[in-house]
Amino acid sequence: MAIRSGVAIASLAVAGFMALPACGPPSSTSASSASSTTPRTAWGHPDLQGVWRYEGAIPLERPEQFAERASLTEKEVAERQQLEQEQAAKRLAGQEGAAVGRRSVAESPIRGNEYNSFWQDHGRPRQVSSRTSLITDPPDGRLPFTADARKAEARASARYGVGPFESYLDPDTGERCLTDGVTGMMWQGPNGGHNRIVQSPGYVTIMHEEYRDRRVIPLDGRPHGNIRQWFGDAVGRWEGDTLVVDTTNFLDRTNYEWANIWTRPSESLRLVERFKRIDANTMEYTITVEDPTTFTRPWTAVIPISKLSNDTQIYEYACHEGNYAMPNLLRGGRTDAARAASKVRRP
Amino acid sequence: MRAGSRVAVTVALVAALSACAPSGASQSTSYVAPRTADGVPDLNGVWQTLNTANYDIQAHPARPALAIIPATPRTGTPGLVRATHTDLPALALRPLGAVGGVPAGASVVEGDEIPYQPWALAKKKENAEHWLERDPEIKCFMPGVPRATYMPYPLQILQSTNTVLIAYEFAGTTRTIHLDTVGNSPSPSWMGWSRGRWEGDTLVVEVTDFNEDTWFDRAGNFHSDALHVVERYTPVSPYHLMYEATIEDPKVFTRPWKMRMPLYRRFDADAQIREYKCVEFVEQLMYGQLGVIDPATGAVNK
Amino acid sequence: MSMKIVITLAAVVLMCAARTSAHHAFAAEFDSNKPIKLRGTVVKMEWINPHTWIHLDVKTPKGTVERWMIEGGPPNALYRRGVTKDSLPNGVEILVEGFRAKDGSLRGNGRDLTFADGRRLFVGSSGTGAPRDGRDKSEK
């Protein structure tokens, strides 16, 4: 009995004595004052948790015809709202073919008509806003590509979905079930772009549904390390109620194909993100992208992200585990090559 | 007690606890883990197992490689007939030499017996013989539960108020353990659907809705889509969790059976899980010969 | 009149501008000159993202049975609409309209999927119509 209580006391002493970095007290950079209305986690940090998704209709870049206009008129907004309602209702009823003037499978070009939209997560109308671009800087609302990157983007656009595909290196990283990168993670995703934020003492974890991309972001003020990764090396801190995440040490993946060149990482990429909860259902997400390999100057986008209901789940994303599309498109490539060769042989 | 003696007692205690770790006897331990702000045991941290279970969850001697061929028995020259065959590494693995060898290891299965139904035991043996073609780990597929726990990579437990995440380094797999009520899994999955609850200091996790595509190790041990796993994570010292997984699968086994092993805290200053995005590492293996060109050689595929 | 059209077009342009990259090398896998229309029985579902795979036994006019693999869209969106593995169990008969694989193999994509009685697979005429879409409280 005496031994056991001695052991118990010593156990508590062990627990108290050891400074265990992984389960120490929350970060010394303090999260904000009592005046804020952002809810708190059990350990007092601003609570950003939940499943979040961008449900807006604002494009990343301002379309050419809007030139320097950062906002639409009220009338234009109202028209968009109406159009969005109509299109959403048609999609939900499985009539999106009619909505865009297509009548039958046989009459339709493949690209853009691969699947009826019951497969996509468009159950709700998108939110309409007066903004003409998510990009707020530079003021023209457009990506400040370098000349080389602009050529690369034009090339990526032209070959997207059509190839040619000579080997597994030719489809983009998403087709290879790797990732679409970090840059667009909080507001884009081919299956709806859902993100779950989970907070634990000392960490913020972001689980992106597509490719089961995951970021575990430490808040203990550690410096960046020196090991490069696809998602870089992120460190987070609180500035008041805003989570600020600074990410560097990306692997160079510019030699791979990317569906969107602006998401490709290089060794000179640096991301600074700010997550601020505006109200119960909205987060303002700001990202500043700096990468001299791809852009002539840093650019910033501000994205209003919506919180989905508490019973929304992120489901398992088994992609590589059944990537039949890869062997299928490679076989398609061989079929095409054989046909082309036989045309040459037989005049 | 003065500070110095307290430290000495502490060090001795940790050593003692490590030395007499899994006795297999009782769950109850006098260690009481610190609490999170929610008042539950704090399992947050980076953890890793230290055993050979991923090679083979049962007791096994060392052997030359994961895929073996018996050397052809020699006849012919009198005096040189060998009574027993020799195990050699399969050709594909031979250049790895000692890097490709399998270390000996104790069983993590209680009683060292896996109660297969007769058809399933034959299938396990067949799996082992065809390891190189069949083991889903080779293709960087998600490893399932409990294999993800004892793969040779760290994992991180991240505890929020109603959710526990387990982030695995291998293939960037993450499990969400729901501590509150959650609906059903819509479909079978590789890592299952996890519901957790506290029983004293033990986190008990019920995992259901598996597909049939994962293995338990590199020895061909397998399951069906009827698999049901109950995990128990019990803190036994500031640096150890005792992990148990009870396996139930009426399509494959005659009764439930159990694995048990410690998880060790990775407390080096820079302890973290890193990326192991192995999909990229296996594309040449899986797709190199399928396209017009083989990227390894630049030559046209036949 | 022309002003109104311009504005409406602008609205449409703005809304279509974001590429909802479906990650689909469709033209590389399937042939737009080979539309297919199949009636078959589901023998296996693979709930893979971004493409579900439906294994289908199809009776040919000759009376033989062909095993087809039909590529569908992403299942995770369907889950959030209440669709589960029970919505498409083994043994159910479905109609597939889509396009055949370029290499002529027994593979195709399923653009339009309907049940044998003509109901649109996964989609109802109001709301989702899918089983377990949350509307029927007695379904658990």
C-alpha cells in the first residue's frame, strides 16, 4: 500500500517535472482578449473548427471584360443571383444539360459533359457577391505570372484533359492522385473542396477532402526546419483572433504537370495565410503567395469561406487505391499512337 | 523530499515502468495521465511502435527476404546431395542483400495463434507466397487498422473536444475518431469508420465498415469486409501508451483474437510526422510499362 | 435589348470563369464516337474518388454475359446527399448511357445512369429523392 502511494506520487512528479514538448501548455503567443466574440476552444484559443467550404461564385481572376472594375453594379448582382438560382434548380433536377442548351449525349461534345451533375456537390446555389475577383492585389485582379509561367499556364490549359499522354508523368498531379497543391486548398477542389479544421493544444490541423491532403500546423513558435515537402513546412501563430500561417520549404515540383500552374510549388514558394472567423458561419481567408519562379510579384486573394452544418463529414478519399483512369488513359494513348502510326503506314 | 532526490525517484520510476511494461496481466496501472482542458486523459503527441509486427504479427525467425524461393535441391554428384533445401531471396529482391532481410521478432498476437477458418489459413499461406504481387503496402495503398499503428513510421494523436485525429506518416493517412454521435459510414473504406469513447483512462475505439483490401502485415494475414476492430489506447507512463486491438471477423476467423504492444512517445525536440507521399514512389512500378513510353528508359513500350 | 444581353452574358462569363477542374482526362480514356447504351446488373461497386467504378454484368443479344467496368463521378458528393452503398446494391439492374473506352475494351463512362423503371439514379424530381437523404426521419 505504501509502495503504491509512493509510486502514485512519483508518477505525478514525473508528469509535472518533464517538460514534454508535444504536450506542453499552449503556445506562448497569446490568443486574443476577452472583447472578441469568436468562440473559444476548451483551452482558450479562437475556435475555427468545423467543415468549411467556399460556396461563392467569384472567380480567382477578374475576367478580361471587367478590366479595372473591382465591383459589379447592384443590377448585375441581381441578375447573377437570378441566374444562379435557376441553374442550381436545374442542376438539382438533373436537367443541367438543358440549362446549357445540350439535348442528348449523342449531340454533346465530351469535354464539359462527362457526367451529369448529380455526381457533383452542387446541391445549393452558389453565393453571389459584387466582387469581380478573389484576387485583391494586384489591383487588376489578375495573377502576375512571369512570361515563362504564362506560357506554361497556356500550355497546361490547352492540354488539360486531352493530352497527349505518353506515360504516367504526363497527366497532372491530380490525375496521378498526388495532390492539387496547397495554394488553392482552402477554396478549391474537384469534388467540392471541403476542409475540416481540427484544433488541439499546440496544433491546428486542416484536412482537405481531396487526396486526403493534410496539414498539421504547430503553434509553438518553432522555426522552420530544413526538410522540404510537397506541402512545405508550416508554422502558425495567433495575432489576436487571427491564425497566421507561414509556410516555406516546398519541394520543387515545377517539372510536373499541374491542372493550374498557380498552385505548383517551387523551392522559392512562400505562403502567408490568415484565417479569421467573421461570424458563426463565415471565415475570411486571406492568402499571399510569393514565388519568383512563377510570379513577378506577390499576390493576395481574399476568400469568404462558409461553415457547413456540424454533421457534415469529410469522407475517406481513396484515389490511388483505384486509379483505373491512369492505366485507361495510358492505354488510350497507345491506341491513339497505334492509329496514327497505321495511318502513316497505309496512305 | 528534496528536488534532487525527487528527480532520482522519477528517473528510477520511469526506468522501472519501462522495464516491466507489457505483462499482459491487468489493464489497471497506477499511472494517471495528465488531463486535457476537457478533463479527459491527454494522449496528444507523436508516437511510434518499436517491433517487427509489420513484417509478421506472429513470432518469426529472421529470414533472407520477404519473398523467398527454395534453392533447387542438388542431386548428381555423389556425396553432395543436400537433405534439406535452402531458402534464398527471390530474384527481384536479391540485390538488396541484408537491407532486404527480415529481422526476427516476437508475436504481438496474444497466444501467438490467429484462429483462421481452414479455407482462410490456406489463403493466408497463398498470400505469403505471392507477397510481392499482393501486399497492398507495396503499392502505397492505405494500410487499414490496426496495421497503420505498427508500421515503421510515427503517428500523431491530436485531441480536440469531440474528435480525436490520428495522423499517420505513411501515405498521409488520417483517421477521424468521433467521440460524439455520428451517422453511419456510407460505404466501406480502407481505414474504416471510427467511434471512440473513454473507459477510465482508456480511449476505446470501435472501427467498422472496412473494405476487404488491406492486410495485417507482410506475412499475408488478411480479413474480409466483415472486420470489426476494437482498439484500446491506455497511457501507462508519460512516455508509453499500451495499445490493444481486438479483431473480429466471422467470415475469416473462428473467434475474436487480440494484438497488444506499446506505443512509445517520440520526445526528441523536433519530433513530428513528416510526409511520406509514396504514391509518387510507386508509379514507375505500377504504370511504367503501360504508356507509349517507359520513363525509366525513354524507350517505346512493347 | 442588346444591353440586357451583354449584361446577362457577363454574368454567365463571371460564373463560369472558375475552372471546377474535374480532373478528367476524358478524351484520353473514352471515345466520343463510341456512345454506349447498356442494360446490366451491378455485381460490385468500388467507392473510389474521384471516380466510382461500377462493375456490371451485361447480357449481349447473343445471350452471353459481358463484364463491364463503368466509370462514374465522385461518390463523396453523393454521400452528402444521403446516398450510401445501399442505394446501389449488388443485383440491381441499371441503364448506362455514356461513351466507350478508346481501346475498345469493356469499359466505359456512365454519364447518365437510370434504374430499370426509368428513375434517375441518385437524383429525384424534388430534393435529392435519394434514400437516406435525411428527409425521412424513420430511416436510420
